[in-house]
Amino acid sequence: MTLGPLIVQSDHTVLLEVAHPDAEDARHALAVFAELERAPEHIHTYRVTRLGLWNARAAGHTADEILATLNQYAKFPVPTGVAREIEDTMRRYGRLTIERLEAGNRDSQLVLRSDDAAILREVTSAKKVAPLLGNKIDEFRYPVEAWARGELKQQLVARGWPAEDLAGYTPGEPYDIELVQDGWELRDYQVKAVEAFERGGSGVVVLPCGAGKTIVGAAAMAEVGAKTLILVTNAVSARQWRDELLRRTTLTRDDIGEYSGQVKEVKAVTIATYQILTSRRKGEYAHLSLLDAQDWGVIVYDEVHLLPAPVFKLTAELQARRRLGLTATLVREDGREGDVFSLIGPKRYDAAWKDIEAQGFIAPAECFEVRIDLSESERLDYAVAEDQDRYRIASSTEQKQPLAQRIIDRHEGESVLVIGQYIDQLEAMAEALDSPLITGQTPVDEREVLFNAFRNGEERILVVSKVANFSVDLPDASVAIQISGSFGSRQEEAQRLGRLLRPKANGATASFYTLIARDTVDQDFAQNRQRFLAEQGYAYTILDADAFDPATENSRALPATS
């Protein structure tokens, strides 16, 4: 036992001493199976969860490896109860399997199988599991209807017995897709991500923003070599996927269809938005036929952490298809990570942001939280406001406008994104900065014109709503100023920083500023938003707006929170 940076506690929390020389190595090791809960100045708190352990198990890690990690970095002995619970939890994964009655025959009956009859009896007697199964074949097997494959996996996870799906997938209609590596090649971590997906058949790949998730998707499509359905967040993202596929693969414009509110094309490779899938007409999902329009070989879920809850049910019926989820942040604010695990698949590959940065594939970034005081009238309004109104009052303070201008002045000549949540606040900011505004109401064609103007330097500043949170390729953006957000959303914080992480031609460091109203819920929410990035190794320097001098880097810093 060494005097390491970790203290493992009996409630399954793990404390990380940030200042310890081995803290960085320990943090990377913890990220495999634990989730960051709190990140104050000196001690970060992680929690070892069932889902984290099962994801680690699905990725090939064992209980012995995890306990060896804890023992290696622990300051004190790992509590016996925690060690036993880790062993027992990881042992649960794969005790139940979903297989074919005739191995290798994709048309044969699906069965739920276990070598332990008692476990099988326990789960099959559950009220929500029994209707998904047919009459018992024998002591160790129950038939499963094809439509129930996804829902069964959901229910088994909920009961603490995650099933390993070994039933295989329909190959889909073959379609020739090849990468065109002309002047570029797959990076090492992209190769590993594709290999991990190929081995598992379905699952989630986690890569930092700007690290080439689209290329991983294209390489996976080439590996499968079949017709593909790609689900994305919006029409802008759909067109960026199309353009990237045209650049990186042998696919032509005739091969790729867009299925959105504006265009409805079904081709060998079809790119559809989540919104169109979940739209209803007279209470019915009007576009579900898209899911069966082709014999898809693989379904790619871009930004899978944003998968709308209704799509989970739709996804449950697509279990026979290979599924690839792509995300930078496998974090859901609705707590439904278990559904992603069940229906898309476990985490197959996860690359640490700082590791990719060290390799030079994403830009280094500095994060700042700049605290500002409300005006006297705003303080009074805030004091008497209802709880549901307080965040809007605090985050929309007019004091943020001149501060944003001072930050922009500090970064003269750099490309700046000003990102916020509230349209009236953004309109006022755009007017004050004399800069264009992009919101959800901005037509897609107009958005593309403005984004292109930003890329080529015609527009130095863009004011954007949450439409720029994800799937917007702005490689030259080097400064982001966040003026408001979706309450305490960790994934939104990471996505917004991600707008800056494309490598810069001059190798410059990106700067990410969050403007916070001091001593309000705005400050409280900021602490939660920063958790994911703290887990990835990003520290926030806390600055006092009153002492923020655009002419010098020596602004007065407050004690950092992470």
C-alpha cells in the first residue's frame, strides 16, 4: 500500500487528492469505471456505480483490474465491502445471454439463456419481464420474441442482471463504401474505436469534440459495407455529415439522401434528424416507415447523449441492426444512461480529452469563470422572484454585455462565439456587439451562409443560441463566451467548449469564458456544469469581473473551483 491520491470509502465514493503527484494518472484510471460527482478545489469526489462497472466489463476490463487500480492509488486499504461489491457487480454482467436457438442461424428463435437456473427463475418471474418471454424451453432457456429484444435488455438492466447480447445482427443489404485516404489517414485512436465497435457489433464510442467522430462513423460504415441510416440532431448537422462523407469516402451525392423537415430522400445512405423521427401526426409517428425503408446494415446515432426519450422505444425494435452511438459526453441530464447502455450498446471505446490534446489532435484550451455582481435593481428583482424565475434574472443580467465586449477586446483578431440560452438576451447582445445572431428560427440556408462567413473570416463574431451546442464545424473559433446555459447541464458545457477544440493553424490555445452572476443560482449551476470537464482534466480559473483588465493577462484571480 502506497500513500496514493485516492481514499476509497464504504459508500462507494472515491476521493481524489488533486494536488498529489499521481493524481492525473489516478484520474485517467478512475474514468474507466467511476463517475465524477463533485470537483471543488482540492478533493474531487467520484462514485463507483453499477453502470460504470458494467461498461468497463463490456469493454473488456475485469474486477481484478479495477481493484488493482484502486489498491495501486489508494492511501488506505480498500474497504472489504466495496471490493466484494465490485466483484459481485461485474460478475452479474453476462450471467444472462441473449442467443439464437441454433447458433449461427440468424433466422432461428431468440432465447434468453443462463447457466444458473436460479437467476433465470428470478428474472423471468418479474412482472415486466414475463410478458416478453414465451413458454420455457428448458431449465436454462426461454424463447424471446424478436420485437422484445430491446425492451428485455432494458428490464434486465433495471433488475441488476444485464444480458450480454450474442444473437448477432442482420447483415443488411450490401453496399460498397470505402474510405478515400488521400493525403490523410485514420488516427490511432480512430482505428481502435472502429475495431472496438467491430468486435462488439453495437455500442458507443466516446471521443472529444473535434477529434473526428464523423470519420469514425464513416470508417465503421466502410467496415460493415452495407446500407446505412444516420440519425443526427438537426439539418445543419445532416449536411455536414453529407459533406464529410463525400470528402472521405467513395460515396457520391446520388448515394446519400437527406430526410428532414425540408427534404425527404431515402437512399443507400440516408441521414435523418431525430426530430423527424419523433414528430407525430394525429397521435401517430408519421415517419416510422423510414426505419424499415431499407434493409439497413448499421444505424449511426450522432450525439447519442441527446437521443430523445421517445426514440428509445423506437430503437427497441431495431435490435437486429448494428448500432453505433457517437458522442463526446456520455452524460444524460435525464439519468437515462442505462437506456443508452441497453438499446444502443455499452461503451466500447472512450478516449480522454487531454490524451488527444497531448497528441496534438485537438487544441489546448484554458477555461475561465468570470464572476460579476448584479446591479442594485437586479438584486432586488432576484430577491423577490419565484424560484423558477431566478436563474433567468441572474443569467440575463445586463452587466454581462460590457464584460463580453472587454473580453472580445482582449482577444483582438481572434474569432469569437458568444453562446447563450435566452433569445431576448442574445438579441440584445448581438445588437450591442453589432454582430449576426443565429437561433433555431434562423433558416438553415442562412445559418450556413453565416457559418461560412465566420469560417473564412468575413465575420469575426457570431452570437449563437443552443443550436451551436453540437455538430457545428467551426475550426477557426478560438474564443467562446458563454453568457447563459441550460441550467446545470454537464453535456452542454462540454459541447460548447468543443466548438473551440479543432486544432488551430497557428497552434494557438483556445479560451473558454463563462460569465457568472455572483452569489446566485447562476453560480450554483456553473459548479455542476463544470463537472464533466473537470473529470477530463480541465481546470477553471476564477476571475473577478471588477479586476478584469483586457490590456493585461494579470487579472485578479479568485481561488479556482476545479
